[in-house]
Amino acid sequence: MDDLMDIFGLHIDAEAGKALGVVYLLQFTLFTVLAFIARRSDAIHWSSEFLKSVRVNWSFIIFNGLIAPFAIIAVTGLNTGFKTTGIPTVPPEFWGFAPAIVPAIVAVIVADFVDYWSHRLRHISVLWPMHAVHHSDTQMHYLSWYRAHIIELIFIQGSYLVLATWMGASPGAVAGVVIFRAFHQQYVHMNVDWTHGRFGLLLASPRFHRWHHADAREAWDKNFSSIIPLWDKLFGTYYCPGRCDVPLGFPNNPGENFVKLMLYPFREWGRMTKELVQRARA
Ligand SMILES: [Zn+2]
């Protein structure tokens, strides 16, 4: 792996890579056990639709894992580009006044606020096709979190890294946010109707996020918050009327086909460009 990284001219800390691997393994094990406990007999009786969804999600896990070195180069490139803009940043010494947990908590809140708007943008027009891939899973379960187009992953991770650079966040704070977010995001995709009662506006639950994936007109463009649903409440997009039993997905869903899903954004962007050209000529 070191040779691979050398070829790409990028140094990835081997220990950090191993730590990330351990976190992913722990995460996968924990949610597999949780899913079996929560779904009991359902967890072993898979419908053919569910099996197709699992296959596609595993295809995304493997493909995105293989392409990760290229994605890291792209994400690092975006951050290098940001540094050259000369936009003022918070000096890392600024956080020296507080214990390490403070910048980590601030980073979660700031990143989640940015994420709310970034997610809202990804539901609009030209950005929607890359995010639609994540919404294509009609059998939502904990592996659905991994279903994301590589272009969207670069877009999201790039914005996080730029934000961390801008905030002067320490590597420890960044690692804490990344790990917390990864566990929480996999949790909200679980196929369970769990809620958080009076804390529902502070920490997103599986029921809250399931409504975001609902293919029902009343639920479209709702619940954009990743971690803190309070953002949705403040900006008028909160929707969580009760248990979510409506179909999931979106109209014109390309279906459970990995290749079709990988090509989906490019086909949609091609169609949009064609329409634009035709309208300009008319
Ligand atoms: Zn979405």
C-alpha cells in the first residue's frame, strides 16, 4: 500500500489508515449485531428485493474502497486549492484556551450546519443526480449509508476538509468528528422505527432520517440535517409525523443495478445539457 501511495505522490499515515480500518470493522460488526437484535427473525429472512439492495450496497463499498486513493488525491487537491485562495482562517492556537473536547463539539455543530445547507443544495437541479444515487435504495438498512456516488463523496469530504482547515481544527478533533459521524450516520440508516423522544431535535433518529428517504410528496425535500434536526426546525424543513411506512426512493429511480447507478449522474447531466442546448436554439 505504501508503494501505491508513493506512486500517487501522496503520503498517507499507515497508522491512521490502520486505525480507520479498525473503526470500520468495529462499526460493521456493531451494526450487524444491532440489526440482528432489532429485526430478530426478519434479519435472516431476506426478500429478493432486500438481497438485491445488499448486493448493490456491497458493490459500492468495494468500488469506493478501491478508488479511495484517487478520491483522497482529489479531496486533498480541493483543500490545497482552498489554501491558495488566501481566505482568512482561524489559527490552530485559537483553540488552545479550551480542552480538546470543545473544538470537537464546535466542529460537529459547525460541520452539521454546513452539511444541512450542502445537503439541501444536493437536492436541487444539477447537484441532485449525484445525490440521487444514495436515495435509490428502496430497502433502507444500515448498509445503505455506504451507497454514495464517488463524485458526491469527493464533494462532501472535500467540503469537510476545507471546513477543518478554515476552523484550524486539530487532527484529534477531526478524527473525533469523523468517527462519531460515521457511527451516527450508519445508525440513522437502520431499518428500525427508533426515535429519541424529547431529544429528537438534538440528535437525528432512524425514524427522522427514514422520512428523508421517503418517496411521498409530503416528505420530499424534508429532514436534511445529518445529526442535529434542529436545523430543519429552524429553516422550515422538519417533517416527522410518526412511523414511516411509505415507499422509499424517488420517481424515475434507475433501480438496483450498480453500473446503471454509477452512470446515472452522467446520463442525467447529459440529458440536462441537451435540453439546455435545445432551449437555447429554439
Ligand atoms: Zn438527501
